[in-house]
Amino acid sequence: METLTLYQLNHEVRSLLEGALAQTYWVQAELSEVRLGQGGHCYLEFIQKDDTGRALVARARGTIWARTYAMLSPLFERATGERLRAGMKVRVEVEVGFHELYGFALNVLDIDPAYTLGDMAARRREILSQLEADGILHDNQQLPLPRLMRRIAVISSAGAAGYGDFCNQLMHNEYDLRFEIRLFPAVMQGTNVEATVLAALEAVMADAEQWDCVVLIRGGGATSDLSDFDTYALAAAVAQMPLPVIVGIGHERDETVLDFVAHTRVKTPTAAAAFLIDHQAQELALLQHFETLFPKAFRLIRERQQHRLDTLTARLTAAPQRRLEVEYHRGDRLHDRFRTAVAQHLERTHFALRLMDQRLQALDPVRLLKRGYSLTFTADGTLVRCPADAPKGTILMTQLAGGKLQSVVSGEVANGNDE
């Protein structure tokens, strides 16, 4: 058997492929890698997954040569609002190529934007369906707007021109309204959008009572970056915010999932500022209207109350004199009863006090001493109640009616006899 060099084998494969395959094919695949190289060429990797969406079943390299890419890229972006990126599903016209050095590759000749648009719309519909199934799709939209929306939590990029325009318009409004603004910074384009916006929403929610609403804005930037906001996690977080969320992250013709779940959607950061100013201006006009109505309302209330008072006065004045006499005699009877009850109570109390005084006099120690009794204490003032309280040698002080005696215990007397 003839032995071939690797180049000869690859050349044979190339010849067979070029002779056996049709000139072009339309292929559906997912992009796993998109990379712009030197010279303006775009290098791709196409993949296909199994029905579970986990395992790969096919992979191929792809190339869009610079001249073709310069033509296809702007057409595709204008139609879809997206640049080619990893994770996107595409339908492309390719020719199969095999190079002796670089191996198998698909050369892209055309792209069908309608297919990608359909896939993007399908993904958006899938997220919205899941939100509705979870029962949270319209939660934020059902929150009432506060009468006053002065304290504004803003989620945006710190250096974005749109954020600056938003603040400038609020601070220099024609009605001289005052707003309190605080920025919760987040990345507004690229792969970090979801993580940073979620973190900002969590930070706002931690102090939700300090804010009247949340404004999520993205000034400038490519329309193609809007797909970064089409995630279930972001949509669910916005839908479940306890504060009304105002979203302005695209242009008038652009849509993201957040537009369908936020309380209010506006086109731009300046439109978000205009919405807040208009809301506050309407409330100001309503307050001024009430201010003109209050004097009239107070005057009517005063007139009604005066009429009611006059009516009551007339009724009281016209009351029968007999009624007054009855009440007068009733008062006299109550007075007599009260005076009698007080006198009886005082008499009973006086008698009780006399009894208590007699008892106290009977217990007076001085009277007991005059009757011949005495009280004996130890030197430290302790009352002697039994012989055990005064052992031998104890100095005693005996209180008599006529004075005191001091003595010393020489012994204990038992049964009336000396020891």
C-alpha cells in the first residue's frame, strides 16, 4: 500500500470534499465564540447541542472574510439591533472548506437576520411566560406611584453621559422642584450587566424605606448591548422590587424584558427625568388648587356650624320653665342627701378614732410602768425577755416609773430559789 505524506492526505480530502459537496449550504447553529482578527476577518465557532441543551453534538470553525464581514455586519446589526456574539443562534449560508494546513472550516457568505430575530423574540417570550407562570410578571406595575417622588435611587454607570443629563435636568427644572438623588453604580453593557445590576437592586432594597422610586437608566451605548438585560434573573428582580421601577435603557424602537415588567418605561435618561418632573409638577398644581379651595371650604364649614349653634341656642332658650324647676328641686334633694351622708360618715369616723385612741393609751408603756411594771435592757439596749438573754455578769438597766436602776447579774434563780 502506498504511503502518503500528511499534506498529500489532506489534499486528497480537500479534493474529495470540493468535488462531492454542493457549492453552499444554509446552516442553523449557535455561536460559541466570536473574535475579530487582524485584517478585519471575523473568526467564529459554531456548535450544536443535544435536546437537553447540555451536551455538544457538533462543532465547526467558521470564518467571515474581511470584505464579506464589512458588508454583512452593519446589515445584521441594523436588522436585529445586535452584534454577532457568543450564545446567539444564527442561520448562515456557508461553503465547506478544507485546507491542508488549517483543516475543516466553514466560510460564511451570508446571514439571515430574521432567524436571529425570531430566536431573540422566542427567548424573550420564554422569559415573560416563566414570569407569568411564577405570578410576578405585573407585580411592580401594580404598585401605586407615591404622591411625592423626591428621593430617587438611580442605577446606572457612574461616568455615563446619560446619568449626568438625568441629574442636570432634575436639578435645573423649570418648577424649581427639589430632588434627592443617589447613584447605585452598575455596569450597563457587557457580560457583567446582570451581576452588577442585581447587586445594585439588592442595595436599594436594603434601605427601601429611604427611597420613593428606582430609576434604571442607560445613556448612549450600542443597541446591540441591550440583550444583556434580557435575563430571567434581572426581570424577576425588577418585577419584585417593593418600589416602582422606571426603566430607560433603550431607544423608542428597542425593547427588553425589563420594559415589560417595570412600572414605567421611558425612552431615555432625560425622558425619565421629564417623567419625574411632570409627576411632581402635577402634584404641585393639585396642592395649589387645594390651597385656593381651603378658604372657601372653611367659610362654608364655619357658616354651617354657626347655624347649628344658633338652632341649639334657640331650642335651649325655648325649653319649658317647668323643666328648669324640676331640675332645680332635684338638685336640692341631692344636696340634702349628700349633706346627711357626709355628716353620718364623719360621726362614724370620729367614733372609730376615739376607740383607737383608747387602745393606744392602754398600750402606752409609761402607764404600764406607773402600774408597777418595769423594762430591763442590756447595756447595748437589747430588751431582756428571759433569763437566757442575760447570762451571769451581764450589766442590766431597769426602767421604772420613777427612773432607772443599774445592776449586774450574779446568777440565775430557778424555781424561786438561789443557785
